[in-house]
Amino acid sequence: MPGCPESPFERSMLKTSLLPVALVIWSGLAPIARSELLAPYQTDADTVLLFHLDEPAGASVAVNGTAGWNGIAVDTQMTSTAVFAGAAGVFGRAASLTDTRGVGIDFDGNGGFSTSGPDRFDFSQLTGTGRSFTVEALLKPSTADLSNHAQIWSGDSSLEGQRGFQFRINSAEKLEYNGLDFGGGNVVATLPLLKAGAWYHVALTYTEIGQAAGQGLFRMYWTELGTGAEEAQLLHSWTAPAITPGVVTQLVLGNEGRGVLNEGFPGLVDEARVSRVARAADDFIFNPATATPYADNTVLHLWHLDGGAAPHADTGNGSRISLTNIGSPAGNATGHENFQTAVAIPGVNDGLSGGAEDTPVTTIFGAGHMTVGWTIEALVKFNSVAGGQREIVSMDDETGDRPFQFVLSNNGTRLRFQAINGDGVEHGALIPTSGPHAFAAGAWYHVAVSYTGDESAAENLKIYWTRADSKATEANVIGTFRMTADVSNGAGDFAVGNERREQGGSSEGLQGFVDEVAITAGAKGAGAFIFGLPNDHDGDGLPDHWEQQIVDADGLDGIVSIADVLPGD
């Protein structure tokens, strides 16, 4: 429609502004998604079945996210439109099940489901190397007191000799696998107290890889969401004689497949997957927090410092400023994990210079910096912090305007920001000496300072110090201040890892390592930095690739309801 954004950057802004609001409405887990770092699945080479279960209310077909068979929403065996009724899931919507409802695999592709034969198939099609497989789903029970068995995935049948397996919560609220004719025995594991209305991830895996001949290894996983888990929690494991995957029967999500369906899971089911590999604990929906580089063009200025020797390119979306050497910094230093290389700034006279002398502050912070504010950040590493000041990012001058210094000071005990010709106050926050973000020689830290642009507001300036490998999901604030005047709107000499004043020379070198320097037009919250999901640049706890798929599916014609973001829109 007229006025719709068309460039990738503009479309990402559409995503940023609309989707977090929409997902709060659609997702039953929006409040905990950020802390849990959950991520919906993408199809990979090992995926056999993937049901996001985001179908609009009244649908009867559960679309398989990979090439293969769809699912049919059924009540007993009759096609049902009540299974998809708009219930909020972990991601988008969920299937709403009862004792008699389920989602049957439409093997013959006729648009229906039957337990009497046409939808039976050889279960070896679900297994891979070493006869490996995984079945899993997200569950939200409507009751904690089950009157019947509650099937999760079932390959059972009324045909003797062709009864596959049942993976269920039994009527005693225990997790049970019954291998029937498929193999693996009948194993029951005690669950933590089941909670009505809580979301859980549950999975069963099997493999013969690494096992004795004729033996296989089963694992059951059970993880309550919202507990901060970084990977699936192993509940029970056992070895058993190798399975017989050639059983020919039907497969049902959320119910059994014997005749009339009457052992349905009471509650909601979301993000159900079958894989031809035994998934590991860290290969499910849980994504451990990891610091991740910014994508190019997502902030005003961005220096990855991955190019080896200077000049170092600015890949931001503002006026690009390359960094050149002051003294003898050295590129190609080892960066933090997936940040590639960094720059070593070893001496007090070393650093990186940006742009011409007397660069306007508006070039660095953006034209609206006195209104919307700004954010400065970088990754730094020190073998020692003893001694004098260590500049991180500065914009100082010889006379006249002296815009700011962001510096490690006081013998390495304070991270300080000072707008010298602004309010002139040294806003300094103490570096942690205990806990997960305490200083340790040789560790990488994310440092940041963010200003809202409103000098009349209390707590308009925040300083952050976060250990990069702490698995934090957001930046760790160490100081909150009021800056009573904006950074001056004049000009100064911009530098990274040192100052750039002619008086006394550049003599406040970082004496450490620096990487991923970024400046953003606007204040950032603690959750909007490099921590969290890979490629989650809007910091809402959901991966950008998934959100962009939603925007793309919408066709840019307005996101009004969940139906607007489905592929058929």
C-alpha cells in the first residue's frame, strides 16, 4: 500500500515497531521469552515433521514446516475446527486439545485422518543413522490432576503386532514411554509437581550410535519454561534392546491412534517436532545467552575491528568514519568468541583516531542527540587496570569545545562519563568487585553509557559493565545518574582507546584490547545490547529471522491479527 517501507532497513524498522506489541498479544510467554531466550524452530536436514501450530481459528490442517505430511485436526477421528481456536501459544498460537482431540498425520494426503489403515506408514521413515529419532512438543496442561493418560506423541494402533509406541503423561502424572511393538520397554519417570497453566518442553530421544551391538539409548527431557533454563533438562535415561522401527501404524500428536481417540492431552500444544536424529540437550528451543556482533547498518556507527590493519571501516548507517592509528595499535588480536578479531592498544600513546579534527558532535551522535539521546558501547579486555586513566571512547579538543570522555579511571575502579563542556560532572560508577561481572584479568567486558536526551529528567544517564561470557541476557547497569545538560553541540576530535588532545599528546591509552565499538542515535535499554539471541537486534528475545518471516508473510499490508502473518495472507 502507499507509504509502506520497501528497503530492508526500513522493513526492519517496521518489524521492530510492530512485532513486539503483536507478540505480547499473541504469545502466552511474551513476559518470559526474554529471560528464557526461547527460539521457534527452523527446518533443518534432520527435521521430519515440524508443526508451529499457528493456524488461524477455524483451520483444520496443521501445516508441516518441512517437506512431508501435514497434520489434520481431529476430534476422535472426525476433522475438527475446534482444535485451532485462537489460543495463545509460546510462539504465536497453539492447538487446543481435550481427551478426544488430536492432530493426526495425513500420510495418504487426502485431507483427512483415519486410524483404520490409509494413514499408516513404516515408522523407519522417522529414523536416521543409528535408527536415531526425537519426538518433542511444548505443553500447557489445563489441569494438574489427570483422569486419563495424556498422550504427547503416539504411534499406537488397534492392529496387533503393529502397535508402535506411546509417549505420554500417565494418569499418575508421571512421564511414560511404552515401546509396545516398536521396542524400548515400558519406562516411567517421576515428574516434578505438574502445574496447571504452566508451559513445559518435553522430548524423547533414541540412538544406537555409540551403544553396544543390539542396544539403544533412550533419554527423556522435561523442562518447565520460565525457570531460566539454558538447555533441556534430562529427566531419565536408559538402555534397551534395539528398536524395531519397521512397525506400520499411524502417528498422532496429542492423542493415541487406537480406534476412537480418547487419551488426548488436556490443554495446549505448541511447536511440535519429529527429527531423524537424537537431539542433544542444547539442540532444543533453549538458546543459551551469548554476546553477538551487531549486523551492519543497524546502528549509527559500528566498528567491528575485524579488518586487521588500519584503517578500520565504519559499517553503521550514519556518516561513516574510518579509524586510523594513533601510535602503534595492532589488529588481528583474538576477539571474544564469535567476534572474530580485535585491536590491541598496548601503550599510553596508542589508540585509534576517527575523522578530521573538529568533527561536529552531530556527526558522532546524530542531529537529534539533544532530544533522543545516544548510546556508546564497546568490548574491552585488560590484563591489568592499575595506573592512570584508560580512554575507551572520547571526543575532546585542545581549546573551545570539549564534548566528552568515556573512560576507565581511578586506578581501574570506576567507569566514568564526563560531558566536559556540558554539565562538567564526572559521572562515575564503581566496577564490580564480586559476583558474575567482577573484574578479572584477561576477561572480555561489554561497557556502555546511554543518555536519554532529556536533561530535566532524573536518571537520564546509565553506565553498564557486563562480563561478556557471563551468559547475561541483558547488560548489567552499575550506575544511574542525572546529567543536567546535554553534550555540547560543538565539535571535537574523536578517538577510540585514547584521547586526541594536542596538549600533552595522546597519553591516556586503553592499554588493553578493544572490539565492536558502536554508537547509537537514541538511548538503549539494558535488553537492547549485544546479549541474548543471535540476530536479535531489536532485543525483544525473539530471533530476527523469525520475525522477518512474519513481516514478509504479511506482504506489508498491515499486521492486524495472527491471520495477517500466516503464509496464506
